[in-house]
Amino acid sequence: MPAITTIFWDVGGVLLSNAWDHNERGEILQRFGVDEAEFQSRHELVVSSFERGKISLKEYLDSTVFCQPRSFSREEFQQAMFSASKPKPEALSLARKLAGTRRYLMGTINNESRELNDYRIQTFGLREIFSLFVSSCFVDLRKPEEKIYRLALDLTQKAAAECCFVDDRPLNLESAARLGMSTIRMQSAAQLQSDLAKLGVAI
């Protein structure tokens, strides 16, 4: 088995909290008194375009929240969306240490809208860890579509067998595994470090 030279990471659910997933949406909608069922029906129509970078955050919110008069401002709602992002300190520390060894090419493969993705990269210092961001909003592809993993391989010019992909969702891991990548389902930082060590990846 070839040595692992490249580690691709999901961001939400692995290194940080999810950006705008079901739980985050539900909490913020409740806080602002937005009807969740109506929001969800509208969200489902535009979320693919939102995460692929085809519509802006403003356009997304126009379609899902500010399609009717509200007692709160767009700025208040957007700030709540951004502030929902929290770090997972142990996983971030592990990724930072691995990057510091300079033995591995570090990249992300993640589904996020542009504004949230940019905010999270900046706020949590992800540029210091990763050399490559294969984000859905940049490449017009989303996990678990096989093409996003193929693109990551093409951009890095790495063979799948020398790559590992870390994600917290089994469906996202399946496509990477079919291409020949090693995969690890993130459950805890200690488990992740142990599973990486089994692949010969050590700090």
C-alpha cells in the first residue's frame, strides 16, 4: 500500500461545527421567529445553488427569509449565521500539527456557501493549515458527487491510493473510497489520530 502523502479534510463536523446545517438553521430560525416549515420548503429549492456559489448569501436570504417583511434586519440574521460557527479545538490542533510536519499535503473537500466558507477560513486560520480548498462554492460541485473528489486529485496530481479523506458522514466517504482513497469517519479527535496512525500518518 502506498504511503499517505495527502490528507483531505471535511470542515463542518470535523474541524468546525457545521456552517448552516439542520441544527444550526433550526436554532436560529427559532430565535428569530421564522416559520421553519416554510423556510425549509424554500431552502430546499435554492440550497444547491447557494452551496455551488451560483447565488449569493443576499439572494439566498431574499428567497428563504426576507421574502416577507421581518422585525429584524438582514445584518442581524447574517451575524447569527456567522456566529453559529464554532471550532473543534482538538481536531484543529491535530490538523495544525500535521501541517507543521510538512510531510503531508493538506487540503479540504467541503460543501459550503461562499460567504460562510470565506468567513470560516479567515476566522479560524485555515489558510495556515491548508494549501488547497476544494469548496463546493468555488468548484460548482458538491459532495458526495464523485467529480469533486476527482477534481481534488487532478488539482493535486496525486494518486488516490496515496490520499486519505476525513469526513463525519458515511455517504461522503463512500465516493472517495470508490476512487481508491483511504477514508476515516471522524468521531473524535483521539479516534481520528489513532486511525491516521494506522495508515502510517504520524505527527
